Amino acid sequence: MEYKLFVDSDVVIDFFTDREPHVNPASELFELSEQGNVKLYLSALSINNIYYIVRRFLGHKKTLEVVETLTEMTEIVGTTKKEIIQALKNDFTDYEDSVQYSSALTIKDLDLIITRNIKDYRNSSIAVMTPLNFLKMKDKNEN
């Protein structure tokens, strides 16, 4: 079964900056994507956030390579006026996460939102898991 996962920027940043202790579960998600077991989605908004933070670790040139890699490894969904307006209506305390959530809502048959900030998505109508919990659930379902 191929899972459709909307990935929050924190997970991507963990992967590209080797942030411990979160890098291994994030790496496994991208590995599953390479194997065709999951399809990863990102918000266009995330790309800017990822660039801004990863650049501090890797520098401008290397971070542009990261962005290029992301465009190849993921589907990027737009953040339009519709998502911005929806984000204003969501009952989220963090506006950026509300925009992320609004973008995730546009993906047909999305299985999960993957983030380390579960509490920020407590009002989500889409299931939300950490990378580690998703990997455990996936392994359990396949055995």
C-alpha cells in the first residue's frame, strides 16, 4: 500500500540537517518515498521555510540543491488565496501550521499529516502522526 503523506517542514529540516534525535525517522520516510511505498507532499510555503532554516546549516548554494532535490522527491501543493482564507478560519493557534493544514486539505485521499508538532494540529480532521509513530504503525500493519 502506498501511503499519501503531507510532511510538515520540521521533518524535512530534520532530514537535511541531520538533526538528532529526529534524523533517522525522517530519513526512513524519504527512503520509503524512494522505494515507492509512500508519496510525500509538501506545501509550497514549506519550501521557503526549509530554505531559510537549512541555509544556516548548509549555506546558500547547498540549500538550493536541497530545494531542487525536494522538487524531485515530493509533490508540492500550492498555497493560494483559498488556503490563506481557510487558514484564518481553522481553529489553530499557530497560523503557519494552519496554512499547512489548509494546503493538506486540498490533497485527495491524503492518509496522514506527518509532523513533530502534533499538538499544533489537534483540531485536524486528517490523522496526524510523528514520523516515528507512522513508521511503527506501518511496520505493525505489514506484519
